[in-house]
Amino acid sequence: MMVRESTDHSSPLAIQRHSAGYATVTRTRRLMEQVALSTPILLGDRVLASLTVRFVASAVPLKSGLERFLAKLRRCAAKISTSFSEQQSESYKLPDGVAATP
């Protein structure tokens, strides 16, 4: 998977990319610590998009959020990737009776 690292080290966000294929961001907004949990939607070895769920850390601690949401995010990302791949391959199919030219 190709991931571009940010070179802006002055950012107040605590972005953590995990080798298990997801990322978390924690930041304080309006006196509450918010967590974003993201997983990539892959197309081959490229990141097509990402799915993210956000929650307030005091309501759902990070460990609980990982247990509750990560597997569901991954399944949904896989379904989107498969569906997109199928749509892409169907758009490149030639109509019946049309021969491909070399």
C-alpha cells in the first residue's frame, strides 16, 4: 500500500498509521477529545479512498472503538473495492461480436 507521509510536523493532530492497515487520529475539539479511525479502500496497490468513523474518546475509548468498528470498516472497504473493480472491468468489456484489435 502506498501512503504519503505528511511533512508538516507543526500539525496539532496525532496521526498514527498502524502496520495492521488502519490509521487513527486524535484531536481535541471544543473540550472533547475526538478520535477518527480510518481504513483504506484499495484498488490494486493504490488507495482509492478511505472510510472513517469518528467518536468522542470519553464515550468510546480507542480500544473499544477498534473492537467495535475496525472489522466492520474493513469489510465495508473490501466490498466497495470489489464492487468498484467489477464496475471498472465491466466498462472495459467489448460488446458481443466486437473483436479486439491488436
